[in-house]
Amino acid sequence: MIIDLHMHSHYSPDGRYSIPKLLDLFSQGDIAGLTDHETVGGWEEFEKEAENRGIKPILGVEWFADKCHILSYFLNSVPDDFYKFMQNRRAIEKSCMRTLYKTFKEKFPRLESYDEVLELRAHPESILGKPALSDAVSKVTGFDRTQAEDMVRKEKKKIPFGTRPTPFYNNEIIEKIIGWNAFPVLAHPYRNFGGKKGRQDRKSVEERVRDLSNKGIKGIDVYSWNSNGEELDHLLGLCNELGLVPVIGSDFHHENKGLSPKDLKAIDKTLKKRVEKWVRKDALKII
């Protein structure tokens, strides 16, 4: 049995699998969680397709916060005000990326047209993503992909709040998630951010987990892409101490980014049963 509560479809700018292709990685009786980046665009298709295949769907979102990512799981009903919030945030993101494209087009006139750049990594919501724009900038400048992505990231940060989605403080997004009757979880605690290589150190991770626990986080993504046994033991110990729920997920985006969900079959059965119990029975009690 596979339990994977952290993965991405092509609704995430850096995801490449359609919903059906993503679910081909699972079998009847598995539990699959879709956590695309700040979008619910794939929810309806994912839920319907998973249920048709006998796979239990878990609807989620991954949010960008202050030096961490926060997962939110909607295990019960979803309020209307959440959908209104998402609709507005996606509209701002779409407009922001058009503005960002124009900035780079002015700097580099040989840059392909907006529609051509969008097609480099076609998005179901027709929203240009940073990966596609970075690919296009790399092509016309000769910079390597990492340099181009860093340029795009820095330029986007110059766009004023209000015309780009406002980034979240950690306590702010956690409060919002709980207010939406959803379940907040710290994603991949050991992963570095901002294009940095390597992993975060144990002390920094522990400090962040304790701080976020005080802010209302309810769980930790204890096993994800590039995790190891030492990290897993550390995070499980913090879960036990702080009363947090352990979550497991592949962080799958495509073949070269993230684990395959099938790799999670090897996870300890006791841990899988603990996660399954939370998903199937205890969500309301914990919140």
C-alpha cells in the first residue's frame, strides 16, 4: 500500500504530470494527496479520477511562507470563503507573471512571445510559471538555468505587493488554514530554500519546528524527497514530544524532481499505519 500526502501535478509550475498520469503511479486502496503550489485547480479532476480508481484522494495545497513551506490538508468540508480567497490569489498571480514577462522582454527583446514561453511548460490554468520563464531567459542570455532562475526570482520580488501575491508570515498562513477548517503541516523541514544546495542543520530544523508548533502547526512532513533515516528519527521524536502528526510524501513533481510515490512502499509499516489512522479517523479530533 502507498500513502503519499505530498505530490504535484502540472497545475504546479514545476510539475509535469497530468492528473491521470499522476494517479497511474498508484493502485486501488492507496491514499494519494495532491498538494499543488498555491492552487486548487486540479482538485475536482483529482478527486473524481482517484475515486473512480478506488484510490482515497486527499485534497491539499502547499504554501510559500517565511523560510519554509506549509502544507494544508482539507480533510473535511471546504468553506466558500477559501475558494474566493484562492480565486483572487490566482488572478493576482496570473497578472503578476504577465508583468514579470514584460520586464524581461524589455531587457531581452529576443525573448519569445508570452504565449510561446507559456507553452514551454504548458499550465492548465494558463498561468506562466517561474520555471518556464527561467527556461526562456536562459535560452536568450546564455546563462545557465540556475542563474536565470535566480534572476527571475529576484525580479519578481521587486514587483509591489498587491500586484503580486503577498507572501505569508508563518503565523498568518497557519491561522488562515485553521480558519478554513484545514490541517497545517510543515513541509520537508530539512530542505534548503532559495536555490541553496544541501540540507539544513538539525539545530535550525528543531528551532523552526518548535516555533511553528507554538504558532499552531499540527503536523510535520517527516519523510520526503532526500530524507534519510537520521532525519526521520529526529522528526518523529519531535512529533511525539510536541503532539504533532507525522506525514509522509514523495514531493513528486516529475522523474527528476522528488521521489516516485512507489518508493514510499518501503516506509515502515508502523509509521504508515499511524498516518493512515490520522487520515481516515482522527482528523477532526486533532484539530
